[in-house]
Amino acid sequence: MNRQELINTLKELDGETLEHIIRTIGMEDQMLRQLIMKAPMFQVQELVEEKALLEFNSEDNDDSNDLVYLERGLA
């Protein structure tokens, strides 16, 4: 299989499967670093704030994801 065929196959996969592949081949840290370094700073800051809110709320209840999504208008 050549590179383009592999890319076309990967495009058909869902995000969870792609994440599993990245973790399995040991590329999670490298991928995370590359994405963060290329992203605009405001986007990184928003993600850090969202992560902090998720962790803070997870101590209180199991509906923390719903709270974050509602606050960001994503629900």
C-alpha cells in the first residue's frame, strides 16, 4: 500500500480509532506537542481552561462534561 492509499484509508476512520492507532504506535506525546506548537496561543489557552474546568468539576459530579459544553455553547 502506498502513502496515498494509506491516507485515503485513514480518512475513513473515526476519531477514536485514529487516537487508538496513535497511542498504539507510541506517537501520542509527539502529536500533542506538534499540534500545540502549531496552534494559535488563544486556542491553546482555551483548551487549558477547559481542561482545568473539567478537572475541577469532575471532583463535584459526573456531569462535568455537560457543564463545559453548555458554557462553551457546544451542547
